[in-house]
Amino acid sequence: MVSAMNLMLCVSACLDDVKSSSRSVSGGLLTRISCRIPILALICRWTVERRREPGDFILEIDGVGVYKNRLDEYKIARFNNKGYTEMPDEAFEASDVHTMNEIQMMHNGMKYLSEKISRFVIVEVINLKNNKLEFLPDSIVHLPFLSKLVLNLNSFSKFPEQLVKIESLEWLDLSNNQISELPEDIGKLINLQDLWMNRNKLSKLPDSFVHLVRLEVLKLDRNDFTEFPEQLGSMRSLEKLFIGCNLIHRVKRSVARNMMNSKTLRHIEMSMGMMRRDTVKGDAEDGSDDMLGYEELIKVLGNKLIM
């Protein structure tokens, strides 16, 4: 864990009026400790991200006192399993609407998300799992702290164009929809770390995909890819790739080597549904040695590959 002294130096640099010692932060002005402070990222990863809830704020750190401050409670607005077709007025009229950190509207029949969503000015997490949404309101781009958006199990046939304008996004889940392509400007999501697009209808990736320089986890399994996306050989931060259960038969040798030589990529999930062992045993059918089949791919990727 990061040392207490490093923690204090970081907080002191960010908050001028906070008094610090080797093991405490005091002074009454500290209201929250954000995971976005660089030196706290390691602590956040240990205390928060292991539960896969990026964007949370730390209210207590073992071994470091943060007493005599006004640490805010992490506030969640829950409207799950209510049968709502849209968010109820009470959600926007509550006195604490401006202080909510997370909104949950899971397992409803919601077809419409109100433009009033922008009233949740500091919201960091929005979970809209298992609804009937086809579009998002334009006002969603006015949520400057939104870091995690869950839209799986909805009715999107197109990638919501508003999302590429939300640079604060770190986690985006659009799995289990009907999306057939990603926008060319998806590369604008420079802070994106987790992208879940499994169980859609994707067949290719845009060239700008390589600009997702912080992307660590990518789920593309159960789509309609017939060729292995070349962009995946140039992802700077990618750690885990899931691309099984597609219709891919071959992989370019150069792409496979780039993935093998990657210093970050350590897990490539290519389930048996991806490559047909019986028909892909050698190099490309046209005799070119630029393509790898099933057996060659295993040799090149070694223990990074999980079939």
C-alpha cells in the first residue's frame, strides 16, 4: 500500500488548508478523498476496484487518520425493479438531487431517459441495466464527473453518439444490445479503461480505436467479427482481451506478434467458438505466410492465450 507520508504529501499539495502529519489528515476542510488523485490510485485499486466500482470515494483508509474533517457519505439513488417506463418526477425533485453520487434504475421497463438527468450534477455512476432504452438524452453530456455508465441489456441498435463527448468516462458497458458499429470518434474517450461490447453485432473496429490509450479491459466476445481487428495489436494499455465466440478463422502474424510482445497484455480469451480447429491448421489458404491459423496462434501467443 502507498505509504502514509506519500498520501499526506499528495493531499497537502491538492488541498492547501489541510494540516497533515505522518499518519493523519485534519483541519476540518477535507470533504472527500477522490480516487482520481494520482497517488491514491493504488489505494483505490486495492480498496475499491477489486469490487469493480471505479469512481467511488474513499471514506476510510486503514492506517491513515482522516478525522476532524467533513467526509461526505457516498449517496445512491435506487429505483430498481419498480416497473418505471421513465424516471419518476420524485427523482429530480428530491432536495439532495445535487449531491447524489450514483443512480440505479435497473430492471425496469424504461424506454426513455429524461433530459433532467443533468440535474445530478456530481453523479459518477449511472446503472441502467436491463431496460428498453434505444436512445440517450443530449443532456447526459453535461455530467462532468460521470465515470461509469452501465447500459447492458437494453435495445440500442446504434452506439449513442452523446457518449463520445463524455471524456470523464472510465467504464462503459453496452453489452447485450444490437449495436453493429462503433463511431469513428470513439477515440475521444481518452480516459476509458473498461469497455464491454460483448453480445452485440460488431464486425470491425474504427481506426481511431487505437487512441483509447488507457483501455485496460476489452470485451468483444459473441459478436460478428470474421477477421481479427488489427487495431488490437497496437493497444498501449490493454491488459485483458475477450474475443471468443466470433467467426474469426485467421490472425495476421504481425498482429499476433505485437500482442505477444505487449508489456501490458496478459490475458487473451479466445474460446473454442472463435477458431475452427478442423479447418484452420496451417497458414492462410492462399499460401501466404502473413496469416496464422489455430495451431500457429497457440505457438505465438503462448501462455497469454486462453482457449
